[in-house]
Amino acid sequence: MKLQISTQLAIFALVELVVNPDHQLTVAEIGAKYGVSSHHLAKVMQVLARARLVRSIRGAGGGYQFCGNARRTTLLDVIELFEPLGSGGQDASAPGERTGEGRALRVVMDEIDNTVRATLSSITLATLCGLVDRHRPEPAGEVKARVAMARQ
Amino acid sequence: MKKAAGKRTKLLRSRAVERRDAASAPKTGDKFVIRPAESHDIGAISALDARITSLSKKQHWQDLLARSKSLDFAQFFLVADAPASSKSLLGFIVGEIRAWEFGSAPSGWVYALSVEPGVREHGVGEALLAAIEAEFKRRKITKMRTMVAKDSPLPMLFFRAEGMMAGPYIQLEKDLT
């Protein structure tokens, strides 16, 4: 499964804002980290603002701030703001859909969809921030120190 | 044969000592204590479970408690209660070390975890999970597992927040009608 770029950016931006609750971040600051234009990110932030997940603070030192509940907002909530999820549900007009083969294939695709939805709806932004911490690349110095200790 | 039986007795005695140690050193949170479940807890455990699942299964909890007290099983049945009154049960957790089922190396399974709805989000569930995790780790277990219904968002969100991820097994089933 691959997420659209806008969806990924929305998730990255939300993570940045959740871990910086006391700061407003500009689209330029967030965009610089992920190598994306402010223009593209601004459109993403507008969608998040309409969903009341972020709010825009104007003026000097302004930017975006997270205003949702990080322990209740799931990845599924965010993804569904930007793209439909899953294999598209039943389409009776699709070729072979009404055959035994078509129905059997639909059962398997539905199983996959259900698993994907269950996974995405179980990961909140707060949980994702915890995962980010666990998967953060180690600074080169720490890796070297650990390798040195392992050799002793 | 006698030698093997002696070895087993020694192992069981060592488990008994470990359990006694765990029981005598309850883990305290700010507002609760975690300790091994006792027979006088069964009523409150059964009532809490019934309030949440709408199913009364007192015998089931009694059986699990008996297994946790038996030296034949590496099973753990812990409760959290308010330190001021041992009658005030806040939650409970049940788990067991199981080996070689489905080809899996020994791992710690969490079968049940329940927290009184009025005290949720106060760290009781986290403390119970941490306590059983410590029991597993003490026995050199490196993997903890559980199973959650896909349509149960609360336990799913809880276990995910505690760092649990999908494992290498997929649960399969078949209608037998």
C-alpha cells in the first residue's frame, strides 16, 4: 500500500506539530525538513485546518499549531481526509464481478481492506510519535560508541 | 527418571520463590498497588468483567486464578487496587508463558486486561501491563503477545500505544456450520 504524497505530508506535518505543542511552525519550516515546497504544504495544511486538526496563527512568529486530540486522532482519520482507502468496494458493473471467481476475489480483497483499516485505525498520532522515537536514526557518534562497546 | 523429577521439583520451587518475592513486593503507583490476585478478589474481578463484557463467567476467573497459583503453569494473575482499601479493585491482568504452540518459541501471552471505566487513562492499564511484562522478562522471555478484536478500538488503541505491533502470525478461522 502506498500513500499519496499529500497524505504523507499531512501525517509528517501533524507529527511535527504534535511533538512541538508549545510552538507554531510555519509551512516553510516543516517543508524544509521534508524537502517539499511551501506551496504544496500550504494546501495540505488548509485541509487539516478545515478538519480542525490544526489552527493557523497569524502575525510575527505565527504559523500552525496542532489543536486536535493526539491520543484520539488515528492515521485512518487523517488518510481519509486526502484519499479513498481500500480496493474500492463492490462494483457490480466491473467485469466478472458477478461470477464465482469475482466474488471469491472480492472476499480476499475485503479481507485485506479490513486488515489495513484495522491497523490504520489503531495507530493514533501520539502512538506514531512514539514509533518515530524508536525508529529515529542514531547519531553517527552514538553508533560508533555502541560498535566500540560491542567489540570490547 | 528420579533425577528428572528432582530437577523439575527444583525448578518449581524456584518459581514458587520468585512468586513469593513478587507477591511480597507490590508495585506501587501514585494511587494504586499491583499485587497477585487472591481468591477474595474473584467476586470483584468477575463483576468488573461482567460490567464491561455483559457476560458473567466467574468460574472462568476462578480457573485462571487456580492456574496462576499452581506451580505447573507459568501463569500470572495480577490486580491493581487502591492502597487504602484492598476491596477497591481498579483492574486486573492475566497472562501466561506458552511455548511451541504454532511453532512459536516461548513467549508471554496477555489473555485479559480490564480496567474500571471510571479510572481509565490514569495509568492503571499501563502499570498492569508493565508488571506482567516484568514477570515475563524475569523468566528470560523476550516477546509479549496478545490478541485484540479488530472492532474493539479501545483495547487496540491501548496496546498500540504501549508499543505493540502486528506479529508474524495471522489468526485464521472457518465457519463450521
